[in-house]
Amino acid sequence: MRFSLFLLCLLFPTLLFAQGGVITGTVARMDTKTPLGKASVFLSNSSFGTITNDDGSFTLNRLRPGQYDLIVTMLGFEDYSQTILVGKDALKLKIELMPKVTQLHEVVITTPANWKRNYAMFVKEFLGESADARKCTIENPHDIMLIYHKAKKMLEAYSDGFIVIENRALGYKVKLLLKRFSCDDINNIISWEGRILYEELPAKARQKTAWLQRRREIYYGSSMHFFRSLRLGTLNDEGFQMMQLFRTPNPKRPPAELIQKNIDRFTYFNRDSLNYWTNMYNLPKYDDSLNRQLMPEAAVLHKTDRPGIYAVVFRDCLYVVYTKKRENMYFRDIYRPLDMPNYETSVITLYKPYALFDMNGVVVSSQSTLFEGSWSKNKVAELLPVDYVPDAGKEEIN
């Protein structure tokens, strides 16, 4: 089984600093200044959301500190996005929505059979194939626009409105505005950008207890857990180890595009050539060497001039081991010394000189990081709200 690299991109507009656990405001049309009722207002990738009243007013309260994208969306209007940093003081906003101008997308003619194939590929790569994914249902699949580029072996997807997913593995109804999804089958890279609102599913106490337990299992050892621990200086106590991984491309392995082109070329004839190119595919992508001296938090963590925002900077790749869980999957491109225990291991590669993350442990600099290894296993079926805190919901099941 192949495991794809996972690149998670969050939309990152201009930052507005607000020290507040409460946000209030109004939403109106930009052209006529008329109040807009029943507009969706939410903090992206969190469980904080509401609907505007008939007079356009709204309130979001009991907010966990951290950076969020505040999103306002309504049928017939352009989405509104503003990045805020929640602290202890209230914030009052006056929001105006612009009427939507019809956008022309690529026209794709597809048959029902092709749509079914593309949708199956999307579900596999977006939700995943785990036990959690099998408990997820997309309620409006035909609202997802799917485009498959055969020559590039790439699937693209987007949605104009909310994709609604019932996640009965974690107990959430997930409402997702999917701005961009791509699955590059040649380089095994999945990337997507979106805005999510999480809502708790109703259930009896026993079911809620099971959901809370599964959320805890996913959280511990996750990238969110790692970045929160890095900020607090508690990596060792939480079970994380950081090392530096030096990577160079394997000179014996041809480019991925050339390998895939020749595998396709020789699939139905010339078995010897097919075997040769299959062996090329199976060669390691990199020549890796690991500096096993543990790195302290100060070696990679830096403060920024923006309150609540932190930067990570490192050379080559960051090798992260979580010593409280054993890995049960094999990742062909993850280097592991023979004498190292089989702990969960992830590799972080920076696409930019640094990556920014907030107090909630969420990377907020768009397209800056690539996660490989254990962190690439979890897909949308295992995503938690950015405001998730272990055990915070225990009192709600009684």
C-alpha cells in the first residue's frame, strides 16, 4: 500500500489583532448597506460558529485564544475572510458582503462512470481508508466539482458551497468550504485548502464517551500536539523527540514523472522494461542521514513580532519521534535506523524559510510545510477542530 505525503494549507489573509474571547458584529450588503440575516459566521477549522439575526447581528463567545480566520458566507455573495487573534478582550466587527459575480470554471464533460471513478478517488484520498473514514458520510457528494487530468495523473476538486460530512467516528458534523484539492499521483502529494466548521453530533452519554476517547487517541502524537508542546517547552514531558535529518535526492533514481511515464508505456508489453522501471520506482527517493543528538525547543522555535504567532526555522528536515505510540504502518521514504524503536515518526520539510504557527498548534503560513510519515496517515476523517482540548468535553456527557 502506498502512503501519500500530506500538505495541509490554510487560507492566510491579512492579520487583525484582537484581544477577545468574544466577537460581536453586524453583516450587511456592501452596495445597499442592508442588514443580512441568516449569513453563516464562523471561525475556520474550529467549532465556533453561528447564524446572523434578521438585523444582521451576531455573537461568538467562549472562544479559545489563538489565531483564526473569521469567515462569513451567504448564498449569492462573495465569501468574507478576516484573520483575527483572539485574546481576553472583546472585538466588534462591521462586515460587508459583496454580491457574487458569476465565475467561469473549466468546463468538463464527464460520464456517470467517470464521475463515479473520480468521486471514489476523492473519497479515498480526502477522507482516507481508515476505520474512521468508513464511519464518515458525505451528505451532498454532487456538490463537489471533480476534474481528472489524465496526462498528469492528477485529480482536482472544489466546492462553491458547504460540503457536509457526518463523522460518526469522532462525533462531528463537518461543514467544509473546499477551495482547492489536488491529488498528484505521480509524486504522491495531496494538498488542499479549505474552511471548516465543526458541530457536535447529538448522542447518548455512552456514545459521547467513545467519541471523546477516539479524539484523545488522535490528538496525542499529532502535529497539533507537537506544536503546542513546542511552544510550551514541554516536548520531552509529552513524549516528543526532535532530531535533524539531512536529505539529498537519490542520484540513482530517475525523476518521478519519467518513472511513471515508462511504467504506463510498458504496462501491457515488454515485461523486462516494465520490471526495470518498477524497480526504479521502488528505489528510495533520498539518501538520508540522521543526527541523533536531540534538539531542544530553542533550536527551532522563534517568537515573532505578532502576538500569539510563533515561527519554526531549521535546516534540511525536522525528524519528530513520538515515544508514547508504536507505528503500525510502513513508510517507504521515512528513514529509520535499525536500532531505533518503532515509534511513530514524522518528517517536516519547509517549503519556505520558516513556518508560522499559533497558540492552538496550527500552522498558519500557507503552503509552508510538508508532513511525511505518521502525520500523513490522518486525513479529513481524523481532523480535529483547532480549538480542541483533551478532556474539555467530559463534563458535557453527564
